[in-house]
Amino acid sequence: MQQIYINQLAEHEGEEATLKGWLYNLRSSGKLLFPQLRDGTGVVQCVVVKKDVSPEIWESLKSLGQESSLIVRGRVRADSRAPGGYEVDVTDAKVLQATEGYPITPKEHGTEFLMDHRHLWLRSRRQHAVIKVRHTVVRAVRDFLDDEGFTLCDAPVLTPAACEGTTTLFEVDYFDDEKAYLTQSGQLYNEATAAAFGKVYCFGPTFRAEKSKTRRHLTEFWMVEPEMAFATLDDVMDLSERFLSNIAARVLDERAEELKVLERDTAKLESIVPPFPRLQYDEAVKILQEGFERGEVETRFEWGGDLGAPDETYLSGRYDRPLMVHRYPAAVKAFYMKRDPERDDLALGVDVLAPEGYGEVIGGGERATSLEFLEEQIKAHELPAEAFEWYLDLRRYGSQPHAGFGMGIERCTAWMCGIEHVRETIPFPRMLNRLRP
């Protein structure tokens, strides 16, 4: 009998079916057993009546441990009271492996214990829901950019130099005593491919050697970075708006059940629609300083500083959708950022701040087009000039206005799910004090 999956039960109502999976839970009531089976697509309650199966099958099932692997056969029956709306009346079963002592039980476990058992914790309904939402976020990202005419041009993971200095990069030994770094961004390479293809994106793992323990940070995360030739800061803000709105709409449409498991307030996601409010950095500073005077902000924010997590939370908390803060002081932005032609002390950059305290989900802006300016910046930042010769070629041959942004998948997923920490949004998180499992 052909195997079907739990999420296909509605297509087989009244039919005999074979399911393969793991025991999620088991209840018994006299001559009835109620094993719950999960198979990666869902969870279904099975009903085993003692008189309807052989004594061997009954004995093999009645004391089966959590996460035992098995195959069951039975008739699919609609039941409005059952999770998912269907049950399976079992006529046959085969235990592939009977387990004992599964370490993650219904009792409360500490975070460190669960992270040590991450390889097993992923089987729980909540973690399963988070990773399913992540899957939809990734699909939405790719589909949106593909439909907008972007070409995927992945950037290298091993690079000879940093985008923004080497203080937060992992250094590795390359051949012949040469040093290389694990990439923190593919953006410089995106600028090259954008000059070849017009609109491009790279999508892959990135690494930050920041000694940070906040709920927003991982040392290894996935980032998508679109880049557009003949584009400006305004184009980046317009694209970001459509991009995030599309992701939220896809999650709402495809992951309703998972959002229920996560107890996500979906009204928060429904409000992620254009237009997003836009604030110049100067205006943001004024709001923060006024908040300090009213006692709503603990520390007075001074012009010239970069926004910290409390600042971002305060500013974004004024709105029900993402907030765009643009034109930051050039001193706090990367060397390749184009300066505002009206104010040379400002960079044409933007950070998109998510509401509910999730902070920056998108960072980007317009890139400098002047060869002389970039040569000065590389020297001022004490970057190795030889490592950037290829990058400077992009200004020697066909320089044009171009712009783009980066978005971390994990932070976006945490926001979509409404969960506290990004460590739950990637199957195996890497953090300051965690390299295993």
C-alpha cells in the first residue's frame, strides 16, 4: 500500500492508507490506544482497538516510548474534534524501533538543556513551526526577487578582505600562508555582478565574529542581498517596502497553522503594508531627545551616534509597521556609502526597523560612484589597497549610480514568528558560547 503523508489525509478520506513516522504521544483507555503520529508534515491521532489488531501488534504498541519509529495502516476518518480534522483507525502496525528515555519530555526544560539537545528539540511542535515559517520566508524572498527580474549571483564565502574592516571577521589560513576571511557580506561582489546583469542578489551564509550575547545576534546567519544598477536610495526604500510586505503576506497565507502553534498575533503581520513611515536621522535624534526629556528614554541620545537596540525599539514602537530611518552620519556607516550631495557629513543609507522590538531587519543604501572618493576612504580606513583593486575597477569602467540592501533571514523569521530569540530560527545556531551540536 502506497505511503501517504499526514498533510494529505483530506485527499484520502474513507480510504485505507499507510503512514510512516514517529510516535509523538500515546494515551490509553482500557481496550483502546491513541497513538499520535508525526511525519514531518503534521501530527495525526490514530485509534487502535484491541479486538481489531493482533495480540502482537497490541503488545508492541501499548508501551511504546516517545519518538519510536513505526509504520501504521488504517482507514482515514474525518473527525471535527481531532487535531487537523482527521483520525486513522489502525488495522496494522509495524514498530521499526522502540525507544526508551527520550530526553525531551513535556516537563519544563531549561534553555541550555534544550540547546544541548537541539538535534532533538527540532522535533517539537513549536520548533517545527518556526522552521516551517523560515522555509516560507526563504521561498518568499526568492520568488519576489526572481519575479522582480533579479538574477541570483552568489558571492564567495572566503574573501581576501572585509567590507567594513576585519575586527568582526573570522580569519582562516589559506594556501601559502595567505590569510582569508569568512564573509560578512557579499555586497562588494554584488556591485560587480550588478554592473553585468543590472539587478542581482546573493543569498547565503555570512559570519560575524562579534562577541555579542543579545537575542538578536548569531555568529553564523543567512543573508539575502539585492543590488540594483542605476538605482538610488529612494529605489532601495521602495524595494524594501514591497519586499517585506510580500514576505508577511506569504507567511500569513501559507503558515496559518504554524502561527497558531506559536500563538502569534497575526494582526501585527497584517499591518505590514506600504507605505512605511520614513524618518531622516536628524528627525529620529530629535524624537529620542524629546523622549529622554519626558523620561521615556533612559539615556540622552547625541547626534552622531549609531542607533542602539533601545533607540530602535523606542522609535519603531511609535508605529504599527516597519520604520525607515535614513541619511545617517557618514562616520557610522561603511566606507563605500555615497555621501548626501546636500550634506557631506551624511551617508545615503537606510535602516528598516521592525516594530515590536525586533530592531533593524534591513540595512542598505546607495554606493559611492567616485573612484577618487573610494581611494581616499580605503586609505582613511587603513584597508589593504591591493585587496580592493578589483573593486575600484568597477568605478574605472562604467561607474553608475547603484544601490542595494541586506536582510538577515533569522531576524526576519523571529519577527514573523513573534519569538524572543533568533537562536530558534535556524536549525543549528552558532553563538558566542555555542558551537555544538
